[in-house]
Amino acid sequence: MNRLLLVAACLLYGLSLIWSYENVEGVAGYLATYIRFFPAVYEIAGFVLIAGLASFVMPLRISKPSDVALWMLFLLWLVPSLLLTYHAGTLPASEIFKFLVAVSASFALLVLLCRGPIMKVPRISMPSLVFKVALVIPTLALSAVVVQLATRTNLDPTVNLFDLPAVYGRRLEAQQVMESGSFPLFGYALSLLGTSLAPICFIYGLIRRRILFVVLGLTGLLSVFFFDGTKSNLFLPILFAGMLVLGINRGSQFGTKLAFSLTGLVAVGGYLWVEYQFIWISSFLTRRMIMAKATTLGVYYETFRDSPVLMQDFGPMRLIGVTPTTGKANLVGQSFGAGLSEGWNGNGWSSMYADFGIGGLIIASALAAILLRLFDGTSRYAPFQLVAAMCGYVAFVWGETAITTSILTYGVLVSLLLLLQYRMEPEERRVY
């Protein structure tokens, strides 16, 4: 019965996405360019794939932290991709369907590779105080630097960062500040704060009920948001709090509850638009955090299906004498956006597909499985919920950027190192 409820929740979620895509986001103009009619048989096929994966592949209950990541990837990336990718690009639906079958197979491979006993990962032996100091001091210092830099530069303090055009303008301003040369390595420091230190601070504070860490994490995330307008930093506290409310402890039916919750979110956003023309929820959450992943997958497939770039745009390729070429995101922007100057970031699988073709999907799943199993290993030393929340966050990141990029630029490696030096206090050992 529990498994049937899970499948029903996933199918209902898929139906809500189709309705919202065609009646809210398309009507409001945000995705109108990417609405095409295609035979209904491909939607039915998408639901069959979703039901099959939910029935036979996905875990019913949480047993390891990586299970949270698998459910986040499945519901925020794979389900919308299986149903909405047909709208993006110009390729026949039959060709897109073959690609989506390959994507589904690569995801099933990821789930299978994450199974098995938890790995023994060597712990970095340090006093528990070191973990807290390694979180508090850099987070506080970098937040202060961001605020100071924002006041010293010409960033407009009155801009409405909840207005989409204004956000893109702020991002351009912030990028110009970071590329000016006056603040070397600031871009990496900003990324470290917004994607690793502040998120861990926030979720650690929530789990341990330490208000200082919660406030510090929020301060770091909001300072990054008001500096460069990155909406995901504003969304992360909601994401973490939502995961804890739904339950990311062992034995939780997280997938079922997440599917129903997302269905409700999509429905509420659609209702507010239809009845009151209030688009903010659908625009920020449904479109930005869910549907954009499907359109990105489609345009990456169309752009690189005949000409993978073999990671020639990857900066470290300079070390082996390869001159970096135009970035994948810019090539997609040239084909489907405003030109080379517009970057369309791919997710972990579309980006690796652009590099190595179909084989790249397998590479992405293998690399993701290695990283997730390393995170699972840290749950021997750190609270289960803390590791599970970070796994969910990593999955969220992989839905929006390349896996290779996430390791350094999005703080995946730093998060692992911080968790490996965590030492549980006596009262935590009794709970976890």
C-alpha cells in the first residue's frame, strides 16, 4: 500500500507540472517560447517511466543520507524532464524520447550504485571545537566582506531583487565588480560562503537548535543574495526547513511526502496566478526551481548531440595544454538565447552529455554515486540529518550546474571536509 501511495504521489505531481506548464508559465509569458504540441503518447510514456522508477528503483524509506539526494534529483529534475523536455528545441518527439530513456537508465544506474553498505571513510581527527570555529569565523568574516564590498562599490542599494529584470541587472553589476581585478579571488570566496559555509551553518543550527548558527547562516545567505541577486541563496533556508519538516531521518517516507508537497506547491502557485494574477510563487519556485531544468536538458541535447566538446571549456584543461574554448552555457545561449553573451547553465547530466555524448550520462551517474557514497560515509561521524540535508542540497546544486563544477565552485568538497572533522557530542550520540 505504501508503494502504491508513492507511485500515485509521483504521478499526481507529474500531472500538476503539465497543467501548470501549459496554463500558468506559458500564459504568463515566461516559457511561452518553449511550448510545442506533440503526440500525447510521449506524455503517457513519460508517466510509465516515472511509475516504473518509483515502483522498482527508488527507495521507499530513507536508510542512508544519499536517499534524500536521490529523491531530490528524481522529483526536481528527472520527473519534469520526462514530461516537459519535448517543449524545448525543435527535434522530433520520437528522438527526444530515445534520449530521455537513456537519461532514465543513467539515473537508475545512479540509484543502483548508491546501494550497499555505508563506506568506511577515514575521519579527520580534530576536537569538536574546530568544526564550530571552521564554520563561524569564515562565515562571519566573509559575510562582513560582502557587505563592505557592496557599500564600497556602485551597486544600487534600492534595486528590487524580487523583480526578474532587476535581478539580472544586479548579477551583471556584481560580475563586473568581481572581474574588475580590484578584488582577486573574491568570486571564489563569495561562492564558498553562499554554497557551503552559510548553508552548513544554517542547517546545523536548525538541527542542534543553536540560534547563533541559524542567524549566522541566514546572514551569509542573505548577504550573497543582496550582493549578486542569486535567488537560490534566498530559497535555501526554505529548502532546508522543508526537508526537516518532511522528515529526513532514518525510516522516513520522504519521497512520498516530498511528491505531495511539491504537488501542493505547484497547485497553489497556479491558483494564485489564475485567480489573482500573482505570479511570484510560480515564477520563482515552479518555473525557476523545477521547470527550467527540463528545458535546459532539451536544449543541451539538441545543441551537442552531434558535437560533444570533450571538456574543452573546462579551465583546468590548460594544465595539459588545451586552450579553453567557448563555454557550453554560452554555446547554448547562442542557439536558444540572446547570443554568446547569454549563458544557459546545464545540470550535472546535461553538462556531462555535452562533453561526452551518451557516455557522459554514465560518467555523471558514476561520479555522483562516488560523491554521495562519501557523504554517506560521513554519517558515521556526523548527525544523520545534517548529512542528509547536505546531500539534499548537493542534489539541488546538481540540478543546476555541472558535477565537476560543483566540487570546488559550489563547495561540495569543502562540505565533505567539514563533515569529516565533525565530532558528535555525548547528547548527540544518544540521538543519532
